Amino acid sequence: MEFLLENILNLIGFLVGLAIGIMSIIGFRNTGSPTLFRLTIAFFSISLGFFVIWAGYMAEDFVIKSGNIEKGIQTLGIGIQTVGYFFIAFSHSIKSFFPKSRYFRSVGIFPLFLVSSAQIEHIFRSVSFILLAYGAIETMLSYFENRNKGAISVAIGLALLAFGEFLGWYSFVFPESILYSVSMTIKIGGLIALFIPVSKIPLTKIKFDEGLE
Amino acid sequence: MAEYRTHMKIIGDILATTRDDLRDEDGATVTYLIRKANISHSRISRILKTLVSQGLLEQVDSQGSNKYRISTSGREFLQAYYTFTNFANNFGLSI
């Protein structure tokens, strides 16, 4: 069990993301709200991303045993998580995420075919950082409007996830250091901060209603 | 400045009006709902038709006029609506 800490942290990330995703899908099935649908996609993606990385570490520990996780698996997991962060930011009505100029669109897409998976991982991490920072700021602004205390916890959670992504991206400067584990721990702290207000939502009388759309 | 209401919020307001504001078991008239929900007649007519077809409101024929009252499913929906409004508010979002 060379990657015990990474295994545990990714598993926690998978479970917390899954729990929030399930809450969101119950909400979507009961109300048909598009916002809850976007949150469902967001948290299932985040959960799946952690699961892919966890599966990669498990395969490395028990099957491959080369001493290093396959970079492609890690990049895939982080890419899937980035999709989740995009949907959180998208729920806050991102209006100018994609550049309108055809030139900038081509510049934005073509480098992905020219760089290695390790560099793609850094691109995903930096995009995730921007999306999460945006989500944290928007959530904090909504707190100032509505004074909903749960929004503070979610804003802190998104900010911690952003900081974790930043440290994860920075860890490529010191590849074998503790920085990656610190980044993972901060990200899990962020997910738990997201889960705290969600866990207080009473679901006892909520049930799936197949007739609602 | 007037607050922007989502379609979901308007539905929540209509159901809450039929549940909380009425002591009359016969239900609410369209005029009463228009005043309370603050939307046009054509729009509320479409929404009421949908809510009745979904079983969230019951249409009652009372003394020649159509009235609407909340059904059991409607009460359950309203409870879910409030619960998940709170859930979404935690993310700084509205449903």
C-alpha cells in the first residue's frame, strides 16, 4: 500500500461528491429544477473524477506495481473533475467563458493535441482553479445578498478546492514532495465544507415522484 | 428594482398561495392567484393547466367559476421545493 494516503483521500472525495450528487438528483427528480440538474452533473463528475484517480492508485498498488501512478489516469480524473467545476461555475451564469473570436477558439483547442498528458493535467488544474475561484466569489456575493449562513461554508469549500488545485498544479515544480498530499488534504477539506450545509437538509419526507417533470 | 423570479419560484408562489392564504376549501379563483402571484392572465393560465395536469392542483367547479386548490401531491411538491430552495441557496443559487 504505497499510496495509502492518496487512496484514502481520493476515496473520501469520491464519497463526499457522490453524497452531494445524490442530494442534487433527489432535488432534481422532485422539482425538475435545471439548477439542481447542473449541480447533479457537477457533483457526479467530481465524484467520478476522484473515483478514476482512486482506481488508478489501486491498480498501481495491487496490479501494476511500477511505483508511479499512470499519468494518463490522473489527467483523466482531473479532467473529469474540471467538468464538474465547470458546471458549478456555469450555474452562476458564466457569460464569457468561451472566447468569441474564431482565432482564439483555435488557439484554445489545438495546443491540447500538441502537449503531453502531464501538461494537459496542468491546463486542467489551472482551468479548475479559475472556475472554483469564480464559484467561491459568486457564492460569497450571494451571501451578502441573502445572509444565508450555509453559503459561507460553501464559499469556503470552493475556495479550499481552488487552493488545493493551485497547490496540486504547483506541485509539478517539486514532484516528489509532500505538496501533492497537502493539496489533496485541502481539497477534501473543501468538499467536507461543501457537505456541511448540505447535510443539514432534511430529506426524511422527500421521495421520488415518477410523475413529476 | 423588481426581483427576478424563476419559473420554479412562480410555481412555488402559486402553490404556497393555494395552501397558505385560503381558508376557503373551495379553492382560489384565477383572479385571486393573478393578484397574489403577480403575473399575466395568459401566463398563469398556462401554468395552472400544467399544474392541474401534473396533479399538483385540483380544479374545482364552484358556482359556475373555476377554482383551484392544492392537492396532496402539491403539498409534497411544495415541501420539496422549500427544502431544495434551501439546498440551492447554500450554493448561492436559486432553483
